[in-house]
Amino acid sequence: MFNKTYYALKNLFFFLLTVVLFNSCESETEPIVFQTQTIEEPYRADITATFDQVKGNGNLSEKFNQNIEKGILSAINNGENKNTLKEALKSFDEEYKSFIADFSETDPKWELHVETEITYKSDEIITLAISSYEFKGGAHGNDKINFLNLNAKTGAIIDQKELLKDVNNFKYLAKEHFIKSIQADDNGLSMEDYFFGKPFQLPENIGLSDDGLILLYNVYEVASYDQGYTEFLIPFEDVLPYLNFN
């Protein structure tokens, strides 16, 4: 009687363990699925936020979503000391309400807009472009694009040192493609004009697209404001030897 009960419980235990392990493996291999999220609140300022998040309630989706929000917060001017995007947007709106209380609402309404776009997705890496625009009066607002590279298996943020190998030689390759790009633009500017007489430097933002590696300089990072964004592409056939992910 005891032996039969023991073996029955033992078999049940191994059956349940197999089911748990199977489900665990299955969840780890499920493809990452994104969905669009929008924050809509009755702000006084003109504020919009539309961004990608990973579907699901597991640890992996939570890790992805935390790092996406972290990337967005680091992209907007008042976001670095805030814990959530909602908190950052509310803070911007409160600052605007304080401003119009002291001055006037006749000036142009303040604006803050955030949007993300998935530019590349593979089994190893996912790249999001975070576009932001901020206006607090004056001649023009400030807009910029930040690339966020994420490990497709863990959701961890991949910085430039992790993305690239042999950075020194990669810099020579990038310089070569940058020169080709400005020659193709034929806008009369030399490389020295872009870097104000200083040597070539890699941009702060490097990310992947379906065509290759994008290197993007935001406004004021190189050249003048009128020049706007400066970006160029290195095709995969040239850049693959320098990538730790593809």
C-alpha cells in the first residue's frame, strides 16, 4: 500500500516537473511581440506619448518594458530624475502651468512629444528609435532621435562598447563612409565643417536598420542648427565584422 502510494506520488511529481520545464522552455522561446501604448491625460500643455512595449506579464517582458521606459526618460530633458514616463510628462505639464500662472497663456503653448519606432528586430538584437520634440517658447523647439539597442534574449540595454568590437578600426570604417555620404550630399561642406576643425568622432547614437548600421548625429552635435540631423548608413556587408550582434 505504502509503496504504491509512494510510486504514484513520485510519478506525479516527475510529470508536474516535466510540464513546468516544458512551459518554461516554451515561454523562453516565444517570439517577442510588441504593442503600441499611448499616454492620454488632460494636460494643459500639448503633450503626446506613443511608444512600443512588449506584450505579456512575465519577467522578460517586464525587463524589456522597464528598459524601453528608461531609454525614453533618458531621451527627454526632464526625464533623468523621474521614475516613470507618466511622472516626467506630468512634471513638464506642471512646469508649464506654473509658467502661465506667472506670465501669460497668450504665448505659444509648450509642447512635448515622444514616439518610438522599431527599426530592426532579429533573434539577437532589437533597435528602437526614440523621437522626441520639446518646445518651451522661443524661435524653435528641440527635436532629437535616440537609438535604444536591446538584447533580444534578455531585454538588457546594449551600449556602444557591447554593440561594436574593435572600435578603433571601426572608427576608420565609419569615417570612410561619412566622407562618402557628405560627398554624395554635395552641400559644399567638408568634414572639417561638420566637426568644427576637430578630428572625426563617432556619434552618440548608433543603431541597426534592415539595411545596415545607422550612425546619427543630432542637431548641434555636428555642423550648424540649419543642417539638422546628420546621418549615414554602413551596409551590413561592410559592418558585420565589427558587430557583436546581428
